[in-house]
Amino acid sequence: MPSAVATIPAAPSAEAEAHFAAEFQFETDCWDVHDSLSHGATDFVLLDVRSAELYARGHVPGAIHFPHGKLVESKLAAWPMDTLFVTYCAGPHCNGAARGALRLAKLGRPVKIMAGGITGWLDEGFALANAPLPR
């Protein structure tokens, strides 16, 4: 009797390769974002799509507060159409990053999600920045 893991067989290697390679078109991770920001990367814009209160309590240094519901073309006009955006939210239990990414994709903007969000960032041992609450 096969285990619960092996009951459904793994995909053929070629299909698995295509699947896992495609994931990198949609996601990056906290380590790569941290490394890029630490080396002054300016080839993407990091968006914290959580509430203003959560952003103020702690966010990834260098991230711009931009709630996913406010991602509209008129507010994105400051960035060229080919700007890569990376969204994040609280973590794997939150779908805000996906909501933001979907809105950006519908606007024709290149986008990835930072897998793990704040939870992943903290799990890696990276520090958060704080900001005053907006009035």
C-alpha cells in the first residue's frame, strides 16, 4: 500500500521541470529580494500591499506602501510600463500579494510575488523598518 505521498505518482521529469521553471516567472523569495536590495538593485519596485497600520508596525526596508485595492493605472503613472513590481503581504496565510499581483497583471504590468511575505522575511532573520502611521 503506497503512502499518502506516493498514492498520486509524481509528474514525468519533463513536466516537473516545466512546472517548477515556470514558478520563477511568478515568484521570487525573501532571500533574493534582500540580496538585491542590499546590493542596490533598482530593477524592481517592492510593494507592501497590506494596511497602513501593518506597514507602519513593520515592513521590508525599501518597500513602498501601496494597498492592493489602490493599485490603479493613474497611481502607477510614475513608473514606466515595463517596471517590474514585486508584491508582498503578511505571509502564506494571506492572499493580498496575489490580489495585488492580479491587479497589476490586469493593468499590463510585469509582476511577481515575494513568497513568504513578512512571515518569510522574519523567518530568514531579516530586519523590518517602521514608519509613522499616516494621518
